[in-house]
Amino acid sequence: MDEVFQVMYSPSKLYKVEIIKRNRDGLFTFLIHKWIEHDPDIKEYMSEEGFWGPLFTQKSLSDTAERAIQIALEDLQNKSSENIILTVEKEVSMHSKLREPWHILEDQFKGMLEKELESELSAIHRLYHKDLTAFARSYASDDVLFHEISTGQYYLVHLTWDQNKNERFPSFSVFFSFDDFIQYCEDTFQFNED
């Protein structure tokens, strides 16, 4: 089965693109989806708001994830009519800078880690009122990188996986940019040796 390598959304969150790594040859391709909202009667019957419907387009194959991301975001802009091209270089750059044991999170894990953070925060914790989105995770520790979109800041949070809430835990560090976080990882030997 092919692996969903990365998922990215349009600014409106009505479109998403999945970067897919094919198992048979290791090449990368993508699939664009549009959020389709159910009618009110169907929402009640189905107990869900809507679903992601695939948009059928001609797929391209790339030998690198970076090139697949670039092509996918260009196609996503064409399909959504939203201003996405400005983020192409940023997405490619972020993906290429993050190294093992860190991985950009897939959607299915983002929500779980966001809920875990929420469950660990007391009302007096400094992160309690922040709107944080899980972005990346280290598989060598319980560290998760969260992004605060409104400020552009990144928060490196060491999850405790403990529900005993207090103002000191989970511990965290703040970075004013993704590049600051990458520099921290390099300075503290967070990345595996190549």
C-alpha cells in the first residue's frame, strides 16, 4: 500500500493535498481533495459534517518529495484559486531542513497530540490559552513541535503523558521561527548523524 508522506491544506482549509510515496518504485505523486459539506438532513443521519472528496487530475511523478510538494502546491493553487504559491518555497525548505528523528506529522496524529497537550495543561500554564497546531514530532523522545499560526512562533513541548496538571509541566521552549528551531536542533545535536 502506498504511504501518505505529507498532507497540506489550502489557507481556507477547504482543499488539501496528499503527497504520496509509491511503494512499488519509491516515486512521489499527489492527490488533491476538496471538503464537501453534507446537507443538514444527511449530517444528522450520518453523524458527520462532510467528507474529503478527491479531485481527479492528471498526476505527475517525481523522484524527490521536495519536487512533488512544489508541483502539488502549484496544482492546489490552480484548483482552489487561493494564494498558495507563496508557500511553496517555505514548505519545501521546511521539509528539507527537518531530519531524523524528527518528522512532519500526518493529520491523523496531529489531533491526537493536540488533545494530549490540552489534557496536560492546567488553567494557569503559560500555554493554556494558546491556539497551537501540532507540526512535527521527534521519535527519539516525547518532544512535539507545535506552531502558533497567529504569531508564527514554534513551541517545542516535552509531553509528560500524565494527567496530573500543574503550572510547570509540560515544559516547553519558544522559537520565533522554524529556522530558529532548526538551529537549536543542530546546536543541541537533536538530529541523527548522516
